[in-house]
Amino acid sequence: MSTVDYTREISVIEGQPPLREIDEVISKPLETKPDKKFYMAISVTLTMLLIGGIALGLSFYYGTGLWGNNNPVGWGLPIVNFVFWVGIGHAGTLISAILFLFRQKWRTGIARFAEGMTIFAVMTAGIFPLIHVGRPWLAGYLIPYPNQHSLWVNFTSPLLWDVFAVSTYFAVSFIFWYVGLIPDFAALRERTTNKIKKVIYSIGSLGWRNSNRHWQHYEMVYLILAGFATPLVLSVHTIVSFDFAISILPGWHTTIFPPYFVAGAVFSGFAMVQNVLIFIRKIFNYEHIITLKTLENMNKIILLTGSMVGYAYAMEFFIAWYSGVQPEQFTFLNRAFGPYAWAYWIMVSCNVISPQLFWFKKIRTTIPVMFVIAVFVNVGMWFERFVIVVTSLSRDYLPSSWAYFTPTLTDFGILIGSFGLFFTLLLIFTKTLPVVSIAEVKAVVDGSQPSHKDH
Amino acid sequence: MTDKKLYSLTAVFDKPDDIINAAEKVSDSGYTKYDINTPYPVHGLDGAMKLPPSKLGYSALVLGLSGTFAAVLMIYFMSVYDYPIVIGGKPFFALPAFVPIMFEITVLAASIGTVLTMLFFFFKFPNNSHPLLETDYMKLVSVDKYGVSIQADDPKFNEDEISKLYNDLGASKILPVYWDLEEVLYEHKIVEPKFLGMLALTAIIVSGTVYFSLNKLMFMEPFSWMMEQEKLSPQQKSEFFSDGYSMRPPVEGAIARGDLPYQFADKPEMAAKILSNPLVSSEENLLLGKTKYNIYCSPCHGYFGEGDSRLRGQFPNPPSLHSQKLRDWTDGRIYHVIEVGQNVMPAYNTQMTNNEKWATILYIRALQRSLNAKESDL
């Protein structure tokens, strides 16, 4: 075993690269023509997007009857997908805001990318409640504006809280992301020789001139934004869980939902970020910026949140038994052994069992293995939302209205399309903007900060 | 190159330690209009430049609190003052249920407001015509060098003195930065064809899109408020039924519930003899009769049955309902008139239920009695 010197902070960027090289590596994808691999990848995602587009177009034209939603299960796949995608977004804010407040320097390499994923995931998620209302072009009524019916929205409804939470989350994530991009736009503006790009970067940089009089306020704003984004990200999934917890349906009406949903969101989000980063660092040669250590740290968070989710599953069962409420007990037995037992056990094996493998350092640091585990986690988390939404609705208090829910091809088409949209946006992002924050990475390279010898 | 206008004299340093040192010396020498440019925030520079701490925290506080306040005010106005509705038995001002939205609006106002304050108020951005941009100096300090720039309008500015100071500090390069004369002398005019053209184009596109989407798009499939539906509406031609009617007549011989066909259509005497009023003149029945009489009969017969029509001669005035003839008629005979009409008077068999017809007759009897009361009535 090698001994580690704990008095020295281990650098998060490997090999102390010259600062100029960091510029070159990060801006390379923006300055080179996309290669074959890129075209192959984007043609796959665009095909998926097209499938989703067709499924959506049909749903708009013929109506939501094309979906599997039936009478007790009115929420169906759209709400499952909504909760899934909002959850994916949470990792980005966690990395960029919460880890920033905790001064975790390893976040610098992945923060920008994770924030981008947040924005795209929230955009994707936003589609689902809109299409679920059936006529999305009338969604303007969700906003309290003075209208000819002189009616206002219902401020006591969790569904309205959702509207505010998700749109605030999108706006704040976007502004956080943009503020981070301003100095990078300035660096690119000074680098590029292309006239059109120069105009675009100049507009984006707003005339940033790397002045320390600006850096001072800039760092302050970053801190403030991180401080606001932290409670915000917790509130968003809490409010999403209120959509369930505020109702009186057995299996939904529990106080454990907010923390359990937040843990689940971070869990699936980190799995998704880890999956995508494994490709990014390989394709763009960022191995020294997004180090193996970073991936290992992410796996540790997956392990932690995965255990929290497993604890929540166990706790739900315990409380159902301990409360002595019959419908509650029935619901949980029905989840594990009823008609949706298959979904429940997929969820448990993917979410509770597979991340436990991350206790072993060897597995935490072997890329193919952790990739597979993270894929399992994402599958499991999708099924978790499926289990929550569908099992409770399909068998509620009134046995005469029970029904089995089966998603249709159109449902799956829309799900595939959502993945297509998310990955298409990501791919475009990698080719148009620096996916790693140039300024932030430079600031944490060894030797980039003064030694304070004479102070 | 004498006609160039100097903006500042800059120096470039290689090491972060050097720039801290330089910042200290420059600020100690009494220069005020100077700046330090670094590719990333260098720790300790704020202290070396003796900058006061950023005041952005206060603006975040103020903006956040105004957000909270605005949210409470908005929710109060909408769901307590303007249109209160009881939902789930909660009070109109259900504060706990308002907390999530108050929180979201607070965060939204504070974060967006603070960033905008910083960019537009503190930094006076956008400022893409700043002379430092796209100079050799900026190309260095945006990558891996650290620079000092002392502006020419500093009261203590002296080129030779500053060059000496820079050399003493160990600058690797000293670069003068000039104003871009083309930009300095450029006059901004409002009445510029390009600008006006842009303005007109934006106006046309925006108003066109709004007009199209509100007046045209919203009435096209599938946005058309479900106006087009695959069902037959009344009066529509049907391809399915052989007679072409979409409205189906009832099967031959079918009668509506409780509606026996009227047997005395052309036999008023029979009706007068056989039909009798099933209702007693209770207060309830008289009130019903009054309402129905006022609705159906009073426009022609007048509120008190005196034949004083309100139709102003557009329809022949009916005779008084107080005539001896009518007082002698049985209830069944009047019923017959309501059921089938009489000469120009239309029938009321479809508008009124049987009960209402009999109640109306009771009311007419009461009207008649009011004008010809017997002594015993007094």
C-alpha cells in the first residue's frame, strides 16, 4: 500500500498542464469540424427525436386516447417520464451549487457539463406535464395573468407549485450556467479568428475583460447563486413529491416522500452524468481534467444516495405495517407481490442491490463496470417512478374501479423521443460551447494560485 | 502614429506571485484608475488592490425580500381579495399552502435580479467597445498571463515613470493600449436605414406572428377548441341513415314518459265534460300557476287577464279572461285551449307540463274571482 501525504491537498487536475494547453484542449471541439463519430451519434439521437416527434404529432392530432392512460391510471407514462427527467436534472445543480458551497474542488471539471445536462433535462421534463394536459397550446392558463374569465390559478394546489418550481428551476439553472460561461466566452473571443464566431462570442461575453474589479463581484455572485440554488434544488423535487404526498392515495400520502424523492433524484442524476462523462472524457481527451478520481467520487455519491433510496423503500414498508392502516398495508403488499411485482423487483434490484457494489474500490474505479451499474441505476429509477405512479393509481380504495395499465407504442415513442431530445441537445452543446469551464479549471491547476510566501 | 490616443499603459507578468506584488505597489504608489486583468480569479488580489468587499450581497437581500413581498401581495390579491374560492375547506388566506410559491418567487427574484444588477449596474455591460478588448494585451491575460493596466486619465499618469515602475516589478512585456479611433469618433445616429429597417422588420414579424397565431392558428385543426368533432350535430345531413336526417325521430307510437297523448284534440265539449283539475288551490300550486301564467300567458292576456296585451298591436289582442263565458267554462275547457290553442292563439302543450297547465288554470280562477268576488269572500 502506498502512503498518502494528507498534509498536501491532492490536485484535482492531473499533471499540472500549462494554462495555454487547457485553453487548447477545451476549445478544440469548437474549432475542429465534427468527425464521423459525431455524425453517427447525432444521427442516432435525431432518429430517436424523430420517432418522438411523430408520436407527439399523432397524439396532438388524434388526442391522448393513443396513450395507455385509462380511468384509474390517469397519470400514466407522461408523469412517470416527467418525474424521471426532473430528477436527472438535479445532479447538475448539486454539482455546481452544493459541492461548490462544500468547496469540493473536483467538481470544477464536471460542473459546466452537469449544469448543461440540468438545463436540457428540465427542458425535456417540461414537455411531459404540458402534453399531459391534452391541449398544450392552452397551457398559458397555468400562469396567473389577468384573463377574460377573470379567473386566477389555485395557489393551494401542488400542481401549480410545480409550475412555479420547475420554471424557477429552469430560469435559475440557466442564469447560473450563463454566468459561468461569460469569462469563457471572453477567452474564446480573444482566441478565435473566425468572423462570425467572433460576433457570437462577443455578444455572449458582453465585453468581459477579465478585470479583477469584476472578478471580485463575479465570485460573490457565484457564491450567492450557489446559495440560492441549493435550497432551490431541494425544493424542486420536494414539490414534485408533493404532487403525490398531498393527495390521500395509499402509497403516496407519506411524509417520507420529499427527502426520498430528492435522494432518488440525485441518485439518478449522478448516474446519468457519470454515464455521459465517461464518453466525453474519452472522446475529447479530457482524462486529465475529468479524472478517474472524479468518477470515483461520483460513484461514492451514487452509493450514498442509493443506500438512502433503499432505506426509504424499507421504511415505507415498515410504516405501512406499523401504522396499522389497512389500505396502506395492502398497497405495499400489492406493490411487491401484485400485478406489478415485475416492475417492483426490477426497481429493487437495480436501485438497491447494484449500487452496493460500489463499496469495492476496484469496482468504483473500473470504467466499464461502473458504466453498467450506472445504466442499471437509471433503469431502476425510471421503474421507481413507474411503480409509484402506476401501482397506487391502478388499485386505489375502490376495488370496482381497479384496472391494469399498459403503456402503448405511442407512449414508448414519446419516451424514446425524450431521450433523443436530451442527447441531441447534449451533442450540440459539446460542439458549440466549452463543456468544461476554462476559467474555473485554470484556477485549480497546481501553481496557478499565488504561494503567499511573503504574506 | 502621433494621432493615436493612448488609453492605458499595460504590463504583463508571468507568475501569480508577481501580480500580487505588482498590484500592491501600483495601489501604494497612489494610482486610482488602474486595473488588474487575470484569466481566472487569483486569490489575494482583492486585498492587494485594497478593494472594498462586494456589496452584491445587499442587493440579493433586498431583491429577495421584494420577491417574497410581491408574491404574498399577488397571492393575497388573487385568492383572497379578487376571486376568493373555498378549496378543500382551506381558509382563503392559507399561508402554509402559499409558502412554496413565495419561496420560488423569492429565489427567482433574488438570483436573476442580482445577476442583472451585477452585469448592467455594477459592470455597465454590455461593453464590447472597450479599448482593452481584442488587444495583444487581452490576448495574453485571457490565457495564462497576468496584467496591470494604468489608464491615461489617471491624475498621476506619466508614461516614463510607469514604465520604470513596471520594469522594477519585473514585467515581461510593456504594451501601450490605444483607443480605437474609428470607434471613438463614430457617431451613433437613430435615423439610420439599417436600424430603422431592423425595427420595421421586427415589428412586422412580431405583429404578424401574434395575429396569425391568435386569429388563424387557434382556429385550425387540432387547435380549434375541439370544434371539429366526429359526431353529427342537429340539422346536419347524415350519410348513414337512409332518410338523410342526423336527428332520429322516435319510433312510431313511442310516447314520452308521463305524457299521454291528448285525446280530445277536436272535441272541446268532451274535454270540458271529462277533464277535471287534479290540483287543489293550495298556496304552492297558486304560486306555481302565477309564475307560469306570468311567463307564458301574460304577454298577450295581461298580468291580470284583462286582455291588455304588451305586444303593442303586433298580435291581435285576446278577449278578457273575466268574461261570463269564461267564468262558466269548466277547467277542462280552458285546459283544452292551452293544449291545442284557439284560432290565432298558439298551443302550449309542448312548453308546459300537465301540472303547470292545471296550476295556471287555478291561478286564472283566482284572477277571475278577484274581479267578481262573492260577498262570502270578503
